[in-house]
Amino acid sequence: MIDKGGKKIVKEVKVELNTVDKVKAFCQESWKIDGDIDIKSDRHIVDAKSIMGIFSLDLTKPLTLVVADDNTDISSLKEFFVEEN
């Protein structure tokens, strides 16, 4: 799948970042990840390693973590994943 910016999307995962502490912890963990990861909310896409970018999104609902490379390991962010029914 290709997003509107022309990047290849390999994996998408729902995450919940509904508190300041969760956003801070998420950003700290995301900086340890090699590779590009983005966060998507409706029409807006920001760098998942950017605390300012994340705070510009609507944090009242789950966001979509977008991974652009098969080799990017996001298991350290598992605590933020939202279980989908």
C-alpha cells in the first residue's frame, strides 16, 4: 500500500496516546527504533518521533502507527497498541 506522500506502508497498528505521560513515554521509546515510523490521524500524518507533531493531533481517539519498512521492529511500543475487536 502507498500513502498520499508516496511512502510504502508495510504495517499499520492502532495506538492510544490519550495522556501527556503516554505521549512522552511513546516518544522516548520511538527514538530507540531504527527506521521511519509515522502517526496518522484522519488526514494528518506526523513523524512518530516528534512530540510536537503528536500533540498537534486529536489524542481523544486512537491513532494509527504507520511502519514503512519490514525490518523496523516496533515491539517496544506494544504497551501503546490498541486491541481491535
